[in-house]
Amino acid sequence: MSDVEHKFFTLDDFNLRGRTVLVRVDINSPIDPSTGRILDDHRIRSHLETIKDLENAKVVILAHQSRPGKNDYTTMDQHAIRMSQLLGKRVEYVDGLFDSHVRTRIGNMKSGDKILLENTRFYAEEITLKGESDWNKHKGTHMVSNLAPLVDFFVNDAFAAAHRAQPSLIGFAEVVPNIAGRVMQKELEDIGRAFKENNRPKIAILGGTKIDDSMEVAEHMLSQESMDTILTTGLMGNIFLMASGHDIGKGSVDVLKREFTDYDALVQRAKKILERWGDKIRIPRDIALNVDESRKDVGLEELPSEYPIFDIGLETLMDYTKELINAKLVIVNGPAGVFENEDFSIGTTELFRAVAHSDAFSIIGGGHSVAVLEKLDIEDEINHISTGGGSCINFLAGKPMPGIEALERSKRIFKKGPFQSR
């Protein structure tokens, strides 16, 4: 896939024919709790390239579905059926993780066999050790102790879960060589371009409702000088309007109060960002109010308003679109407004179209953002669509990524190890 020298192993580094390979994927999917039917197979499709590249190996797949207490917390049998349909080859569901019948099945595998083990989160260690920083505790789990002796390599393709420390993601780092799958490799290469390449200008569009996450992304990008301009939209835009001295009115403040108990602290944080990097931050100069379920575009001089802000205004949309014309790289995280409502989808849809039609290398992350792309049918015009919302945000914000750290740790340990490399 790439001639770049990585800090982690890739599938191109080894001849895996006939080897037993444990593959961690993230195929956590929307499920109809009444029927168990998978409603969206996007995550499953994303891993097909990795599975196909392991065609001649013995492939043992690890995955999770939801978490305890949720109504879609279920077995992996339907995932195996759907994966089989998509691959055109059988993926056998095995109802266990490290039980004796599972170990026997792995031992009897032939080249080309593919099996999917039980939901990793059915097992206490995966839940109780979540976030644990002691590598030895993950390495010493029953999951790792029982499965590691049966496999030659561990492939981590679960970028969407790479911000989590759990045994199924990091526990094998020191016991068998860890390899980045195709999804993981592409995510790290493409998102990494935001920080490595110096083609400018670089623009980030930060919107949606996860303001605290977006704040961290903005601070990291600006402190590292990896972005030239940040365009604020959505609730992020509203917070920055307040930070710049605008009274946005009761309707919009009430929305912020419902979403954040500490919205005042977010405003103060935005003020500090503006004080330090104000010349690089763009805030809306007009907005769209929801007036009795109808759109009303108004200038900032008409604020405060009793009606809530539901979108950026048309003049702001034009300003932001002009910013994108000469961009060399654009990162988008989150919609510009309440895009689910047709009257207030204009800011989001037109910004996304502008990104798709620009000459910039484009990266889009977040579940809501992906939903917009699918609705507009412009996925093919975006250079990189991230499979992970939380992990993409954490990576952009420079936060620790245990799944990636495990890959790099494993390469340091095994780079001169006794295994057959290409």
C-alpha cells in the first residue's frame, strides 16, 4: 500500500501463507434488537480488504458488539453470516473465545479457513481492564494466555477502537508480532498527513455537538501549527460566538445547558483560544434560527434571540466556501447544524459538497459526518473517510492511542525476531 517507513508492522512485511493469524476488527454495527438483524454493514465492509489479503492464512477474528446493558449487546453469529455473504466465502461463527472447544477448532484449522469468535465484551477481563495502563495485566489475561500460544501473528485492524486499552486490542503486543491491518494502516497514513505534510493552507472544519473534544482538537492543531485556519460551526460555533462577546439568546443557551453542565467553562476555554490564536479562528457572521420550525437567516446584529440557532447562515457559508478554494488539506469533524431537519441542512450539505469538489486532500470523521456523505452520495469524492469517531478525534487531538502504541511497541520488540519476513 505504501513505501513509507512505519513505526509499526504492516501486512506487506510478512509472508502469512499457512500461518495462524488472530485479527482484531471493529464490526460493531447498528442492530435491530427485536430481530437481531444488522441494519448497517459499513463497518464489516471496511475490513474486507484485510480479510481478503489473508486469504491463504488461517484467520481467527476477534470483535465486539456494543457493551453490557445495551439492547444491541449480542452474539457475533449474525456478523459471521453477513461477513460470509460479503466475502463470498464462509466465515464460521464459534460460540466462545478461549474455551477448550475454541482452542481445538483453532488447532484444526486449514489454510483459507476463517472463524469469528464470540463477542470479546462477553468476558469480564475485557470490561474490567478497560483503560488499565499496566501492560502486564493485559498480557496476563485468560484471553491472551489461551489464544497467544495458538497463533503466529496478531493483526489489529480496529482503528475505531484504537483509543481504548483492552486485552483484545493491546494484550498481544509483547507475545506475538502485532501488525496493522489495511484499515488501521490507511487511517494512520491518511490522518497522519494532516501533521506531516507541509502543503498549505490546511483547514479544519469543527462542528457537531462534542464541543469539549473539538476544543482539544483545535488546541492541539493550533499549538502544533498543523492547521492554518479553523472554521467553527454547529454548537462549537455558538460557543465561539459567546466567547467573542455575542449574546446568542435564551433559545440557544438553553440548548447548551441541556448538552453541557459546564458550558460556561467551555466559553472561557474558547476565549483563551481566541486570545492566543484569534487570527486563525473563523466564527459565523450570520446564523439560521429555528422560528416555529421554519428557517430564518439573520445577522449577528439581530441577536440575542429567544429562538435557537440551528445552522450557520448563508453569508457564513459563502465565506467558509471561499476559504476552501485554495486549501491543500481539509479535515471535517461534525455537521454545521441540525442537518437531519431539511430546512437546516444547507450549511452542512453545501460545506460538504465544497470539500468534495475542492482540490484539497480531504479527511472526514465522525458518524454523523459519514451519514451526510452517504445521503449526498459523495463518498467517492472524499479522499479519506475515517471509520472511527472517537478514535479519530483522539488522534487529531494528540491524545494517547493505546491500540497504536501497542503496534509500535510490538515492532520494537519483534523487529529482529525469529519470524519469516518478506
